[in-house]
Amino acid sequence: MSAHPLSRRTVLRGAALVPAAGLGAAACAPPDDGRAEGPAEPVELGAAEAVPKGGAEIFREHHVVVSRSEEGEYRAFSAVCTHRSCPLHKIKGTVSTCTCHGSRFDVTTGEVLQGPAVAPLTELDVSADGGRLVARPRPA
């Protein structure tokens, strides 16, 4: 026989915590919406001049980050963390840090600089058509 029987209050408190724990786990689960791969069709991002030489810009509406080399060449990547699909919001220099779990990415190469993410950002094709940036999925 147990020296301390469970009270009704203790059982109800424990039962109340179970759904809350499930919500916390669900918040960290990646959405199944394909965002990590970037846009499924070509999207116009904005003016090509919005991306400074030697810098990068996040186009949040389309979840795309574009960098521009000093020579003027553009590269684009999905601006969604490959760890848990959180959107990248800010760039410092050429590094973007995921605000959800702290993964860091080089937005000029897509490489992971710090985990927990292990996969690089998904690269996209990008062109400056008529002074406007257009990002497209890469052919498979």
C-alpha cells in the first residue's frame, strides 16, 4: 500500500499538463507547406537595386533571401530554416540567424554556420529581368 495516495487534485493537474505538452511539441514541428524549398513558381521579388553589392536582402513575403556579390552576381535561397521551417527575418552582414532555435546561415552560400540545422538553405534560380529580381525553383 502506498504511503501517499494520489489526491483528485494531483491527478487533475497532471491531466491538464498533457495537452499543453503536446502544444509545445506541435509548435516546434515543421509545417508541411513546402516553404523550406522556396516558391513553387517564379515570383517577382522587387527591384534588383534593393540588394546592395556585397550584401543581401530578405524578401519576407516570398520567403526568399538574395545576395549580391561585389561583382554584381545574384544568388537566391529559401529564407526558411531547414531545422524546423521557421522563417529567417534579419541579416547581419551576410549571416541570418533563425529566431526560433538559433541556427545561423551564410546567405551568400546557403551553408549552415551553426546548428541545430544541418542542411543548407535551398538554392533558387534568380535573375534580374528588366531591373526586377525574379526567383524560381531550380530544375530537379
